[in-house]
Amino acid sequence: MRRAARVARFWPLAVVVLATVAGALGAMAIYRADYDLSAGTIRLSAEPGHHGALDIYVPLVDWGARFDAVRLPARLRIEARTVDTRAVSRVASGEVDVVRLRAEARDAVESFIRRLIPIACVAALGMGGLVAFALRGAGPVRLGPMLACAGGSALAIGVAIAILLPPHDPIENPDYYANGSQIPVALRVAQQATDSAQAIRQDLDDQLLGLARLISVPRRPFATDPLPRLTVASDLHNNLLALPALKRAAADEPLFFAGDLTTSGVPLEAELTREVAHAGRPFVFVSGNHDSDTLEQRLARSGAIVLTERGRLLADGGYGRTIVNIAGMNVAGYSDPFMRLRSQGYRATEEPSVTDSQKEAFWDWLQPLLGRVDVVMVHEPALAETALDALQADPPPAPLLVITGHTHEQKLDDLGRVVVVNGGTIGGGGAGNFHEDQPFGLAVVTIDSTPSFMPLVADMVTIDPRDGSASAERTLLDDP
């Protein structure tokens, strides 16, 4: 009791400390500074309350790189405000030493931090002093000690900024992001601009060079002569809020949806999600255990390409070819054996536990297609386990991309001639599964279709459902 009473006597000091911290955070959030570099003008800012990081962001292309290089819980942000395209082109072509550009940026960061420290200290001291004067006489602590506490706290904040905010070496292993769904496009153009099939380099000099080449590349490559790509998604589970993000990600290119568009596949859900059939050009679908034969039929009538182990489901209920040519790719799909049926009242008749006989049935179906099919779609990854084990031991005669879903977790397995990709859950687990707390997830696979099918790059994309910002992890696939 005595200890608690003794602590309670000093509550004004705690309030003063909190006030000084609030003043410093407010100053950090507000202060901005512009600096002129040889390649343009940059704006520096510090955003407190985030995981410590160094951000390099270019609004011109809505593209940025984030490095885990700041120890303070704040993001040190470098944003290109104006760009001298002629200077950037010289950087991109190697005419200007990128090391010098990096030195200019480093000097700007040092100048920004030197200015920020006194501004934050003054704001902290002012807020702490104001609160100290407001509390004088309200507690057992006199004004002098409270002002001294405010001064000491402000000094400590200044020291923390000076030590923890400057980026530390090594500056590497970036996360790429965009404020929207365009990051797969931006990454693709960055790769094209560097004229290299190598991974995006980890060194900061190469990051600056890559940004310069991305900015200097004409707008034309966004619209013409791009490498073909396809978007991979699954497990919407009726979350209609994710449809706009899915449409933007597909960007009028092929969208391969690996099942669980709905929760139970009843006619109402089929009607609500019918719009998704126009999300990609085309929209390619295989059923999941939460879909139904009714949903399949309605999607086929809406213009979607619905694939089954019996062939493509046609609008009249019949079946077409097993292998369908889609944007130059030969594609086949396998319906989920646990799909809901109209004749059974759309009930889940049993737990979706895949048996060995079902795995063998999938492998028996796939074997005659090897060498003739480029892409295979199946909702449940476990169904493909026997087939993948066999293909890893005895690779197929041509590259094969296997698209799966169901697990709600992004996964990419590069097995040489066989690549298995799971985009996660584009519905964040579904409208009724908030306990999963999953981000929207999808994958974008860049391919080379000449002279034959070859998956080159896989971007595993996550989308924040709150603001639509996207980040991606790029993997260059092995040349089989």
C-alpha cells in the first residue's frame, strides 16, 4: 500500500513524460522536407508508429521498395516528388554513377534527421512544459521537477532519434509494394527494363538503378509487348468485398480460379457471385468442396470456362474437350470430389479427407495428358500428392504448372519441370470466417509462350482489405 501510494504521488511526472512523447510524435508526423538531387526532387518524412523501415517510393509508377533498416518504430520515407527524366535516363543507361546518386540521397537523409531532432525536441519540450504548467498545484510534485522531467524526456527523445532513425547497413532484402493492385505489373516492367532474367538485386545501388530504369521506361510496355501472365486465385467464400481487388488484379487477363467461390453453392450464392465470371478474360474455374454442380452450370452459362475431369462443362450441360486452349496455353481441370450436389440439398456429405484411391484416380486421369497440357487446376492439393511425387521422380516431357487452393495459405513449390502454386484466399477466409484474420491473397505467374509454354516468374501477392495496398514476393522459377 505504501509503495502504491508513493508511486501515485508522482503521477504528474508520468503525464508530463507522455505529453513530451506525444509532442515529439506529432512533430515527426507533420515535418516534411524536400531536397534536390541530380535526378529530381525527393521529399523525406518520418511516420511514427510503424515497424521500423526505410521506404523508397515513386508515385509516378505507384511502386516502392521497403527495407528493414531502421531500428526506431517509424518509417523513414523517401518519395520522389519530381523527376528529371533526362537525368534518370542517364542513370538508367549507366552514364551517371549510381553511387553518387546514392551519396546524394544519404546526405539528404542525414540533413533531414539533423533538422528533425531539434524540431522534435522543441515540440516535445513545449508540450511537456505546457502540461507541467497545467498541472502545477494539482499534485504533490512541484513545477520545477516537472519542467526538468519534460526537458530530460525531450533530450532522451532526441538521442533516440539520432541513434535509431538513421538506416543501418546492410540495406537489403526489400519488400515491394504499391498503393493498389498494380505491383505485379510494376515488377514485371522493372524486370523488362533491366533486360535481365536474374532476380531483382538486393543491393541498394541496384535498387536505385532499377527504379531509374523503371521510371525511364516508356509507358508503352505497360500496354504492349508484355510477357503473358495469368492470375491465380481461390477461396472467395462469398466475400463480395474482394471482387473489386480481384478484378483489378486480373486486369482483363486470364484469371484461373481454383475453387471455393461460394460457401455451399446454393442458387442464391451462385447468383451473388455470378459477376466473377467477368473478372478475367477469360475466367477459368474448377470446383472446390464448397461449390456445387448448380454453381458450375450457372458459371458456364455466364461465359466462364468451367473445367472438369470429364471435359469442359458447356452451357447446355454437356461436356467438351478435356484440354482447352486458353490464351495459347493448354489447360485441364479436375472437379473436387467433395463438391456439393443439388440432388443432395447442397449438403456436405462427408469431411473432405482425401483417400489414397482418390489420389490414384487423379494420377490416372493426369498421366495421359502429360506432354499435351501446360496447366492443370485442382482445388485440393492433397489430391495431387501421388501425382507430384511421381512427377518429381520422373519429370514430365514438358513444363507443367499445377494450380491449387483450399488451404487458405500461399505456397509456391518449384520442382523443376513442375511448378505448384497456391494463391491463398482471395476472400480473406470468407465473409463468415473473420476469425482467420487472413489478408486477401493471390498469385500472378508470368510465362513465356514462345516457342513453347514456360513459367518464368511467380509473384505471391497479398492485398490489405482495408486500404487496397498490395505487396508481393517475387520468385524466379528454375529453368527446367
